[in-house]
Amino acid sequence: MEKLTIPKGYKTTKQRKAILEILEENITPMHAEDIYLKLKEKGIDVSLSTIYRNLDMLQKQGLVVKAYMLNEDKARFGLSSKKNYLICKNCKKIVIIDNCPFEKFKEELMEVHGFDILEHSIEVYGICPDCKKQEVNE
Amino acid sequence: MEKLTIPKGYKTTKQRKAILEILEENITPMHAEDIYLKLKEKGIDVSLSTIYRNLDMLQKQGLVVKAYMLNEDKARFGLSSKKNYLICKNCKKIVIIDNCPFEKFKEELMEVHGFDILEHSIEVYGICPDCKKQEVNE
DNA sequence: TAAGATTTTGCAAATGATTTTCATTTGAAA
DNA sequence: TTTCAAATGAAAATCATTTGCAAAATCTTA
């Protein structure tokens, strides 16, 4: 996992560093407010507007991905490297799909539709192993 | 393409029929307001709140899928059958992926992560054939 | 086919996430 | 240091979506 750095041309502020740190620590893409609260826990006070502004900048720089999950109406933000995930419909746990199998059919998709493919995002919903166990026991 | 019907237990109103019709006519998932405007063009006046309420109902019934596209902050709604798509980053054209290749790696994903997979959504971004041509000519 | 029960609708007001404004502070180049 | 553009916080503004409520439409059944 490569250490992230503040993009060139942007100043290094303690707020910015803190936000990036939180994103690195969390596997799950987070709501802006989650980030705000986690920072507060650490004793770092960053205003919500600053968080939004920085997430926006980081997104434009390609470090962060913004996505809305099924049945949610607030955006989540996560590092780009964690773009494809499995979500448990029961406990909401999120698991990153590491070796995204998308590459395998990218070629096929390009041929069939004639698109040059640049990016993709995949969300898969299901029931995670833990929740499956519980269902059996109940 | 199967004709959609208003789910059992819900009354048949002209607004509801009109909304469903618009969704059937459009390949591209639409914003609530797009639907509002298209209806108005047809001379059918349906309030935005009614549109939102019905889309919500249709979603809960599984007929409609709600999704946010890259860099957009309003939800789009489309028929469930049109869930996976290619989006041109240049002209914003949307092409539905019909034979979604996801099935091919569903098994693999289930094995690796132990999830029971229920749903998925795939968004792919790239440049469409038309826009590629233009780039060459410019 | 009229009455009654229930849904659905439209409108206006409320909500809540995100964005913007602006005065102040901060980082970094010289 | 000094200087100046960039960044921040707080409060206000925005805008998609939701909700409350009274009126209208639908369906059921007598």
C-alpha cells in the first residue's frame, strides 16, 4: 500500500494531512461526517466545509473516489484503490474486491461496444459469511 | 422487452402509468426532473413529489433502480433491466450492457469472499466510438 | 352506480447534505 | 521576516428530496 501524499501544487495543512490519514486508515468508503467525527475523536477539529473542499480536490486529483451506495442519500469517499467492493445487505460490512475481475472482460466489452474504457466501478450486494452463519443458527 | 405493469396492491393512476411509460421509452436512467419535463412535453402534468414517491415505490418493488453517476449529485432512475451501463465521458451518452459479463465471475467472487451474491451494479466510463472519430478529425 | 374506505395527488413548507461567501489565518517562496 | 496566494471556519445559501395536509381520484361492494 503506497503512502499517499498531498498533490503537487497544494499546500500542506494539518487538516489536509489528517483527512488523508483517516482515509488511509479506513477500508470502508466513508461519509463526510464520518470523517469529521473520526477526526474529532483524535482531537483534531476540522470543519465540515474543509472536509468537503478537500475531498473534492482529492477526487479531482484522482486520489479519492466518491460514490453513493444502494439506498443511501449521502456520498461516500474512499481511496481510489478501493473502488470495487462487496457490500453485505444485512450487516452493511464492506469488503474490497482486490483483484478486480473486471479486467477479464474489459477487452470483450471494448470490442462489443467500441468504447475506449477508462474507468469502472463495481458494487456487488449480498450476504456475508458471518451473516449466513447467523441465519442458520436462528 | 416485457411490458411493465403497476405492482399489485397499488392503484392505477394516470400519473403512475405515465411515469412507467417514460421509463420504458428511455434507455438512459433519468433524473427525477427529466421525467417531470418529458411528461410536461407530453402535456401530462405530474408534480415532482408524485414522481419521487412513485419512483421510490417502484424501486422498493424492484422495478426501478436508483443510481448516482460519476460526478453527479442527483439520483438517476431507470428500469432494473437496464442496470449495467457504459457512459461516454465526453458526450455523456449511455449504452446499456445487455449480456452483462458479470455472471462469469460471480462464481469466482462467491468462492473467494464467501458471499451469497444477490445484486450488482456496474458502471464503466470511457469514450464512445462517435467521440473517438471526432478526436481523430480535429 | 353511488357511498365509503383508502390511496394518491399537489402544493407548500421542511429537511438535510453539500456548497458558497467572506473575513481571518496559515504555508511557503523570496 | 515579509508577503501573498491558498486554505480555513463559521454562517448563510443552495438545491435535491421528503413530508404534512387537505382535496381529488380509485376501487370495492352494496
